Amino acid sequence: MKSRASERARRASEKREGKRIERAMVNARMVQARGAAKPRGVATPQHPRCSSRASTARWVARATAVPPPAQQEDRAQDKKGFLEAFTGGGIEGIEPSPLVEWGQSITADMVAKLKETQAKGADDVPVVTPSAEGMSLAEEEQDLCNRKAELLDLLAQRGSIHFTGYNLMKDAAGYHRFYDALGLDPCLDPIHSVAARPVSSAEHKIYEAVNKPSRSNYVVGMHNEMVGTQAPRYAGFVCFKPAEEGGEFWTVGGNDLFHELSTPLLQKMQQKKVIFSVVEFPMGFLNNLDKKIVESFVKPAIKGLAGAVVGLKVDFPVFFRFVDEGYDGEMALQGYADPQPAVIEDPVSKLPVVFCNIHSHSKFLRDDRQKSLGALQETSGASKANKTDVSYGDDSPFTEEELYEFDRAVMKVMKPIPMKAGDVVLLDNYRTMHGRGTFKGSRHNAVAWFNAL
């Protein structure tokens, strides 16, 4: 009798939990109810086609995620081999990603004062639609040209824009016309030299977003696009085909996050700085060799070789160290970038913004999310080496409480955007973080990086 009662109680608890998650999913999607921005100005034409006519906490991430789908095959462009990740990019004829602009230094003792003197609410994702219904593709393009000044001013004010209701951007050629109309200058991916990101269209300078079926039950944590010393100034994410379910694009305003995060944690990160492991190579096979030989000869040789190879491919310092337990619980060789501040001054708005990829790079937070999403599927390509983690600049670890606080704050200010075919989210890469929820089915989103307006 006791076991039956326990079973009934367990089933009732699961049913209540299911209803709670369902309600949370509905509430999260209701956040997207926004009004459309209205056209207000005419830009000076510069584009060739322009004529003078002119969550409250971690459960939010789980609540907005869909259950893991059945195993699907990655596409050919997703399967670049592990060693092929050092063969170079695939997009040519444009400038490299620009160097990071760290701006005026924000010290730990400035954090509390900045929170007091700078008002909240600067970040947003305003929605922009065509000026009229039933426009042709050429008319949509002309409309963007005419409104260029207004739209770029809106981007500077709010940090991101959601373009929706357009037919122009439903294919790569149309998306190219979109960013030309706004005067955006494309640049290479910051990890172009190691070709870790598949190319969607080399002709139109567009890279793949994280569309791999093998990563469909994986949350892409919130991050700014920055690798070592390089960071695109702007980013434009386009949806060519939405997933059958889920796959919402996520944004977090860096100034929103600055105000939401606890002041002591921000001060500690500014004082100690933050360091990221940027690559990991599994080395479990060394456990099968003589320990004295491994320590005296093999490890130094491997570290030297890894440093030489990586040094030929990236333009920022990477130092290597062995760890007893890497991403997969076995010995690994990890590469680290230099320490960085967590809060910087946005180059355009001069606002204090969190510019720090803890939410995406923390192994602890990724593993914690995966507990409710199911085991990750076997992946392909450069994702095998893309295993990151984070610690303080003095090599001391973040506590679980600190990482949970970062996650709480991120999900509290996160804005999910269910993109349709032809939608574009244009964002200031310093001002606005981006990420992605889990999905079912096939999905084709892409991104172009921009170095200037």
C-alpha cells in the first residue's frame, strides 16, 4: 500500500510540474508582444539602389526549452573534421573582424556609483516593419534606404532591432541587399582563421548560426561575439527557415544585465578579472603511458606543439595547461585567453555594459541546463574542440552561488524572439548579447558580422 501511495504522489507531482512548465512557456512567449516602430525620417541615399526619391531564475531557461528531439543527421557543412578546423575560412574579400574596443576602464569601486547615477531601461528590442503592406522586394529595399538614418539612430539608442514582415530577406541575396541598404560593412568571423563556423553563403558573406541537429537540445548561452582580441562591431542574424518548434533567438541587453547582477559579484569580477578556456584537446590516452615519461617529456612536447600550431592560426596569446579532469572527465590540454574585465564602456552609448561570456562558456552552467534537457547527442566538426570554461583571472574558481546568480540575472532580463522566415535581428555586439533556445526539426538561421556603419 505504501509503495502505491508513493507512486501516486510521484505521478501527481510530475503532473503539477508539467503544468507549471507549460504555463511558464506561455508566459515567456507573451513577452514578445510589442508594437511596431513607425517610420519617421529619410536618410541621405548612399546605397546604389537608393534613388533621390527616397527569467526569474534557471527554470526560465528550462521552461522555454522544448524536449530533446529524435536523433537527426548533421548536414555536410556541419561536418568539417576536427583537424580541418585549422584550414582557414571560406569567405574572402572582406576585412578581418576589428580589434576589441575596451573603452575607458571601469574599476571595481566605480560599479556601485554607476548603478546609482545611470538609469535603468536603456536596452530594448524595438520592432520594425515595412512602411506599407504589399511592397515588392525593390520597394522594401528602397524603404530601408529611405529610413536608414532613423533605423541606425534607433540601433544606437536601444542596442538592437527586430525587423519582421519582410520578404526581401528570405534568401541570402536579399539579405545582402538588406545590409547594403543600411550601409553595413561586413567583416570576417573572429574565428575565421580556424574555420570553426560553417559558411552559409560565401558570395554574400554569411555564416551559419548554430543549426546542427546534433545541437538541437542544447541551449546556446548568452554571449557577445568576441574571441581573444577580435570582436565584430555589429551582427545581423537572419532567419531563412524557422524550426518546426522552438529555436527562438535570445537577446540580453548588457546594460540591463549590469543593473540586474549583484553589485558584490560585479565588483569581484572587475577586481580579479575573468579568464576563459577557449579550446580543449582530450588527453586521456596519456594515462596509459609511464607517468614519469609523460611528466618529463610528453606533456612539455605536446604543450609546445599545441602552442606553435595555434600561434600560427590566431592573433592573440593563448597559454596551455593540462588539467586532470577536462570537459569529458578525463585528462585534457586546455588553452586560455588573457584575463578580461566583465564590465566595459560601450563605445557608442558610453553606457556600462556586461561584456563577458560566462553564461555560454561556463561548463557548470551548461551541465546544469543539460540536466533538464537530456544528454547531448554526438556532435560533429569543430564542435568537438569547442569546449570552454571560465574562472577568475587569478585562477580561482567561481562558486556555484556566483554562477547561479549570473544565470538568474541573465534569464531575468532575457528577451526571446520567435523569428519567422525573412526576419532579421540587428544588434550592437558590444551592447547586446545573443543566444538560442532548443528546437525540434530543421532550422536555418545565419549571421553576418559587421565592422562599421
